[in-house]
Amino acid sequence: MTVRTLSKEKIILAAIKIINTQETLTFTKLSRLLGTRAQAIYNYYPDVTALKVAIADHFYDRLTQRLQADLMGLSGKEALKAFAHVSVQFSLSHFLVTQQILSIPTKKTHDKDLDSRFLVVDHILNDLLEPLIKDSKYQLIISRMLKNLIVGEIIHVGNDRFSNQKILSRDSFDKMLDITLFSL
């Protein structure tokens, strides 16, 4: 019998495979894919929600790396638009995982690692807004508006609800960003 060494990373990557096949994520399915018993996964994660939180942490880590690379050398409104477009495209390229992240019950997400990863993304946005908006309350409003645009775009494009050919979804998203950023 071959001994399989489990790790959090292996479990997360296997869980993402299951999510990408649009199957319900369970420890039983995960253990079959990993060639182990379901009980072995409990040594790493107490339940599926905890695993989803770890997947979200992994997702935000990769998004942060992508944002940092793609925003290098950009500033002002150009950087804000790039932040929005990168966030949308990255999330759409991992749409099924993004859906799982959005489905995590709010009260279950109080995880230090996930909170800190999400805060890094939030800080990137705030660092882009800060030179353009000095009033902290107004900065928070614009930040929330941009996040709503981004999440709305991800959900609607990912679910193919923006298929009207009068204007491509990416072009309409760009126009919405222009309207939002016009007052800055």
C-alpha cells in the first residue's frame, strides 16, 4: 500500500478540482480523489466550511499576487480601473471557486488568515483611492461602490446574464467605471 502524504495545499487543490467539476464538495469525495480516508482530512479541517475558508484564503492570496504584479507602475484612475478589471477577470477565470467563496456563511468567515488576506486586497484598493480622495468617509463610499460594481460584474457575467450584444459586458463595465471615477 502506498503511503500518501496529505497537506493543506494538496487538500485545497483537490477541493478546487471538485468544485470545478460542479460537484458538491464533501470530505468523502475529497478523500476518494486524494486516495485516503475522509477521517484523515479532519486532521486538517474540522468541516467543509473551514475548507471553503481555506480555499478563499488561497484565492485571495493569488488575487493579491496578480494585483501587485499588474498594478506595478500604475496610479490614479488608470490604476483603479486596472484593479477593477483584474479583479473581475481573475474571479471569472475561477468563477466556480468564486461562487463557493461567496456562499460561505458570513458568521463562519472569522478566520485570521482569510481576514488578513482580504484586508491586503482592501488595502490595495484604499492605497489607490487615498491620493485621489482625502475625505475618509467619501473614500469608503467610493470603495464600496467599486466593490459592488466588481462583485456585480462577476456574478452577472459569470452567470451569463449580460449577453446583450448591443455592448459587450467588458465595455459596459469600463463605462460604469468611468462614470464612477468621473467625480474624482
